[in-house]
Amino acid sequence: MEDELMVGSEYLWPGRFHERLHISTRQYTRIARDWVTSTGLEAGAYGTHSMRRTKVAQIYKKTGNLRAVQLVLGHTKKAGTVQYLGVELEDALAIADAIEI
């Protein structure tokens, strides 16, 4: 974070060259693969999308807050978020039952 290329950048990982504002998706994929490999896990079992999906699935599982997940994902419709997470009817009913009015 103290790297001189980071100063004034709105990106966590700015590009290595001044004409690039941020790293490419290929570079990000390579970084993610290296992180997974460094933990001793099989890199082929994890990808950038699976990590994104896992994070929001954990948010939903711990909070039951579908709206928060929708906002994090940038979805415009809750139906799309429900489909993305694979929320089942049983999950929805269990959450509804857990909330007392």
C-alpha cells in the first residue's frame, strides 16, 4: 500500500505501466491462483468467480440478508440474486420462521 504507484490510485492493484489504470483480469487470475497454491490447496478447484460466490454465500448464510448480498453483487433484481445463490424454498422458509414478529 505504500508503493509510490498506489498513491492517488483508486484501484487496489494498479497496473504496472502508467497507461494501465489497473491490473488485467489475467493478472488477477494469476495472483489468485498463486494464493491458492501457496496454501497447499489445488488451484484447479478454485477460481476468481468461485471466491466471489463463496464470500456472498457466507454473508447470506450468516445474516440471511438477501438485500445486502444483492448490493454487494451489484444485482438490480432480487430474483437474480436468489438464482445466483441457489436459495431454495426451504432456506427461505427457515429464515422466515426464525424471525419473530
